[in-house]
Amino acid sequence: MLLYVAFLVAWASTFGFGQAEVASWDSTYVAAVYEHRVILNPDPHIPLSRLDALQHMRKNLAVYEEQAALAARQGAQIVVFPEDGLQGFNFSRLSISGYLETIPDPQEDTWNPCMEPGRFNNTEVQQQLSCMARRHNLYVVANMADVQPCPLKTEPTSSCPTDGRWQFNANVVFRSDGLLVARYHKQNLYFEEAFDTPPQPEIISFETPFAGRFGLITCFDILFYEPKVTLLERGVRQLIFPTAWMNQLPLLDTIQFQRAFSLGADVTLLAANIRSDRLIMTGSGIYTPFAATYHHAQTGDPEEGRLLVARIPVLGVAAEYGRVKETATDSGYCHHDDAPLPSSTFTSTMMYDPFKFALLNGTEGNLMVCDGAFCCRLQFQRSPQSKSDELYALGAFAGTHRVNGRYAVQVCAVVRCAGSEASSCGQEVEEAETKLDFVLEGGFGSKYVYPSVLVSRYILEQPEHVEKNTDGRVTMKHSNTTGGLVTACLYGRLYHLDNE
């Protein structure tokens, strides 16, 4: 499935953006991301020699070469490859040793590996990526395994790992002439035994002549404050996101949260994922606050890679064209004479968290669900053609998520339940036939709220209207969905409470 939402003046006007503003998108560039079916090491726990590890990685690099050439032929100026795309997963700290290369810090060393291959030892992968960028005249972003001496120049000896070296999950960026221009070490690891967390968060960005500044994050980073929010606070509005993300409906499917982050943060996101049926990995895209080009494999699709290419606008430092409007005035949604009363609630588990739920009864309604002091409100109307026996619920959760990561959230979500029993609400559902017009609102304790609408068969919808009020209320309005609603969500992150 490849969907493209074009830039249309009429569409932009729906969101309150006139022709003058649309016409000011006078600077664009062509970006590419590649969802890669990685060629795996069949036994990643057994150490390989450097020669054997290189032989393995060159199989994946050969695929990268083909895709970079294809992207360049389509006019791409930058191509992004996914996390773990060269070596795969599930290595131990010892068994990944043959795959490690020392990546120089481009802030200290000016180095073009393609032109100076003999300058550093054991840098064959960097040389090939550099020559790839140079050969196809485009920026190349890839993820690889980095080893650094210990201590680092800026760190005391006491911070060293016990084996005396740092091993990092790293992103590298090569300029179109092959120059290494950026290196980023992943901050938020996800059960990665082979790698270390950097002693200090790295806030890494790089400049391009065609689109200005890009920031670097990797996979699990997208859920946390560092380095993501610091990049945003420094004015970076274009982020590059190599990932190896396992889908988790109903709230954190890959494309669902990629889109939600782009909308909620008012940024461009270039997201490249791994393709693996066994690991439930798929979902990549090129997202701006205005449009999305994305791919999400369906059950039964061939397990293969997918290149996405799109022309998109350059975003400036100021949030001039943000889709999410912030206002100090009352929108009026959910605050009229028939304001919702607290509904009859039940508790059911969603994403390992105990959500408070209320069922959507009838063809239309106005209800409210609270988890403690955090409340979610919903106005809804089912379309006349909707399937009547599909059960839906409004859910609210405020607290610390503690499974496969620890982070504080406030979430309002409308979900299709998996069955006809209330206990099925919160389970994974891929398909639905019921179309809902709705207004969803929550009173959040954070400005970091990410909106999403996901309909049947992994299709994203652009909310008609999202508004953030200065009092913390966030409202999302949507109607006329193209398919049955799977999830409508306002996903709030309370970064300041993560460690409490």
C-alpha cells in the first residue's frame, strides 16, 4: 500500500491556510526512505571474524546501492536507510565485535572515506556508504555499529564500561560528495545488549544546501525527551528517523505514531523501518505537517523492501504553517448545554496499561471518561451505513507506562473493541467497518500531545482540525473517514514525570 496526499490549495484552505500561505511553499526538495528486508546473520550470538562480518554486511550494502541508485534516478537529494539494516539484531556485546567500526567525530575530523580510504583502519562500511553518496550525488543516512575508545575525550575514566570500550548504535550521514558530516549515538536503547547508552545525550544536526537543517534520532528515541525535544527547542523542524519498530496496535503502530509525531510537533519526519514478518516490523514514511507518503505491509503481502520518494516543502525555523493551532480562546467543542456527564466505566488493559473505558452506545452520543483527575470527552455520530454490531469505547489513562520501557503518559483514545464483550476493548484490531464523525478532547498536563486517526487496513487519516488551548485542553475533530475507524488518539507525553 502506497498512499500519497498531494499539496492542494483547497485542502489547505480547509485548515485555515489561504492561498498566500500555500504559495509561500516556494522551496521544496526530494526525499527518499527505504524499508529494508535485512539479510540476517542466522546465528547472531556466535562471534564472526571481521572478514565474515564484512561479507555479511556487503550483502545488505548491495541492496542499499541499488536503492540509492533508484532514488537518485527519481530526483532524491537524500536517502534514509533503517536501524540495524546492515547487520540485523540480537547480538551480544561480544558477538557484534566483527561488525564494529570506529566512526570519527565529524565535528573534530574532516574526512571523506571514499577519497581517503587509507586514513583510518577497518572502515570498509563507511567507505562504501561514502562512495555511494558520491556516486549518486545524494546525502546518505545509514545506521551501523560504532566502537569508541574509552575513556572518551570528554568523559572521566570511571564512566568506562568494564571491557574498556564504548559500543554504540550509530547513525551516520554522508554528504553528496562523500564527506562524513554527522554521527549520532542512540540515546534510548530498547533491549540492545550489544550497545551502550552514551554518557551524555547527543544533540546532533547537520546542514544541507537544499533543505537547511536536519536532526537525528533513532527508533525508541521518538518516545522520549532527549534528544528529540531538545532538537525541536533548538529550531530543528526536519528529523531523520532510522528505526526497527515492532508494530503495536491500537496506539503505537509504526505509521500511526510517525504521523502523530509529525502533526503534534509540526515537523517533517523521514522514517525508514525494517521489513520483517517474524518481528512484526513494517511501516515507513515521509511525513510533513501537510501530507504523508507512507507504506505499511498488509497480511499476506510479499516480504520485501519498499522505496518511498516524495517532493516535500522545506520547513523554516518558525512554526509558520503548523497544522496544530494553539489558541487561548475556547473552541466550544464539548462545552455546550448538553455537556457530557461522567459515564459508566470499566477497566480493561490496553498496551499493558489499565485504561478506564466507557462504551459508545447508540448512533450518537456525548460522553466523558476520567482516570483520576485526567478526563477525556467525546461527541460522536455513527454513519448510517456503519456496521451496528461493532463495539467501540472511549478510553482514558494517566500514569506511568512500565512494560518494555518506562514513560509517563496521558492518553485519550476511541478504539474499536476486538469482540462483542467489553473485556475485548483495548485489544489489537486491524480492520473495522464503522465510520464515526467525532470530536475528541482531553485536558492534558503537557503541551506534547500527538494526534492520530487510523482506519481499517492501516490507512492514515488527516484530522480535520486539531487545536491546543493554553489551558492544556487539546481537541481533535474529524468526519467523513474513508474507512472503518480503528483508533482515534490523543497521545500525551509528560516527559518531566518519567523518572518519578
